[in-house]
Amino acid sequence: MVGVILFNNSLRTSRAKKRAAEITEIVQFAQKQLGFEPDAEQKLALRGGRRGIVLCTRQWGKSTVMAAKAVHRAYTEPGSLILLLAPCARQSGEFLRKATGFVRRRDIKTRGDGNNEMSIAFPNGSRIVGLPQNEAKVRGFSKVSLLLIDEASRVDDALYRAMRPTLAVGDGDLWLMSTPNGKRGFFYDEWAHGGDTWERIRVAAPDCPRIHAGFLEEERAREGDKWFRQEYLCEFVEREGAVFSRESIDAALQDFETLDL
């Protein structure tokens, strides 16, 4: 047992050193090898470590950032498995399209892995696989090096729980990215209550250099303040029709737990 513990600790140390080197070079890789020039917040997401949450406005470019992150992992760590989970096949397909574009810039001929419809197989044995929200299709994966969950606020909690064990053997990284969708679900819980385990990156539309102020004014006038605050200001607003706020429910549960029954 002691030998196994020492081996695991050595493996973790070796992987930690490798990841540290990866974090140092990933922005340069994106710029020089993929032709992608990230802004300041996108650089933070690229460099991020084992656990990260990106709470961002619409049109920030999260799919592009995570496609670059996935291609770098696949290219620099032979035999790695990268999974992208999204609420629907269209979103997974868009991510794979961007990743494929990056791969082709490396003069690598793209092909599927032969098992998954939305996938990229690399000559070094690495794979990137895009998955829709379907629990039956995600349980067969293991030793995942990097798990990305796009539009995480709209992914089922049960599916999130089903995916986390795929990281166990490979000590893989996990990144969640999304606009808010009310004070509910694992995305909100991890952001608000997940503790120091997570790196958190928040990017509202006024902070994004690619989104014009005039457009935002038009959107607020057209769609209303509450929708605008959620989609562009990254606020976890209460859902329409909610009888009780999330804060009142949490407070009631805390009071119940402290009762001397």
C-alpha cells in the first residue's frame, strides 16, 4: 500500500510539473501556432489550472478559447482524451468546427476517431470528442485529461455528476463555461459555493473589447433589464415565476439544519 501511495504521489508531482510548463507556454502556442490572439481575460482562461469556471457574456468567445485549450492539450500531451460536453449536438459541433480549424493550422490532417461522430484523432494518439447532453453516451469514457462543459448552466445536474468520475484515473482538469441561467443547478452552486477549489473568471459585456456600447444599449432597450443583466452583465437573476428566492430557500435550510431535533 505504501508503494502505491508513493507511486501516486510521484505521478501527481510529475504531472504538476508538466502542467506548470504547459501553462507557461499555452498563450504563445495559441498566438504562434493557432493564429489566435486572446485578450487579457481569455489568456487567464487559457492558462487556468485544474478547476475553472468562466462566467461570461454572450459573444465573448468562450468556445474559441476552449477549442484552443483543447487543441493545445491534445497536441502537447500524447494519448490525452479531451471531452467537450454541451446541451445540444449543434453546440458540440460548433466547438469541434473551431478545434478542427486550429488543428489544420498545424498542418495536421483531421480525421475522426472511428467511434464518435464528433471527434478529432491526432497522430500522437490524443483525441478530442464532442458530446451532446445524453447520459447514455458519456458513461463509457475514462481517464479524461480535460473535461470542458459548455453552456454549463443549461446542462443537467445528473449529467454533471455522471461526468466527474471520468476524471479520476487521469487526475484530469475540469472547466465550466456559461452565461448564467438563474440561481439553480451545479453551475451556480460551484460559482457561489464551490470554495477555493475553483479559479473564477467573470467577463461582462462592457469589459469585452469586441462588443460595442451602442449595441448593448439597443439590446437593453429591446429585451428588458432582467434579461440584459443575465445575458450581458453575468448576473444570476431569479427565474421568472419563482415563488421564493434562492437566498430565502438557503436560509430556511440552514435554519432547519440548526434545529435541535
